[in-house]
Amino acid sequence: MLFTRPHFIFILSLSATVLMSTVTSFAAGRTYKSTKEDMPEERELCRFEKLMRSPEGNTCVYARQSGGNKVFVGIDQLTKCVVEFQCKVE
């Protein structure tokens, strides 16, 4: 007998592993999106107003173009506030 039982099992599992890794899958996938993702979010311009400093980190305060509630963005000590950005409409 050329191979013993453990050798045969090892060679068989090794061959199966090699064959499985070389086989290409032809299954088609489909990604579903909710209807909320299809609708663009309304945005407005938010402009930098002031920087509030604290030991934990800084907070950038932005005024909305529409005059609504202020937008607060927390940042670390080394980051600078962005002058303006598009924020979500309330």
C-alpha cells in the first residue's frame, strides 16, 4: 500500500482545498436600497460663527443660512474649524 490512511486523508483534503480555491463563483448578487436613500437630502449653507474652547476639545458653532438652530461640531484641540459647509435642513 502506497499511502496510509492519514496520508490519504491529508492528500484528499489538500486537493479539495486547492480545487475549492480555484473555482470561480458565478452567483449574481443584488443590493437593495430603501426608498429614503433614493431621495436626496435637502441641504443648506452653514457658516462659521465662533469657536468655543474647553479642556476636553473645541466646539465649532455654525449659523444656518435659513436662520434656524445653530449647528455644533465637536473637534479636537489641533483641528481648525471649516469656514462653511452644507448641513441638513431642519
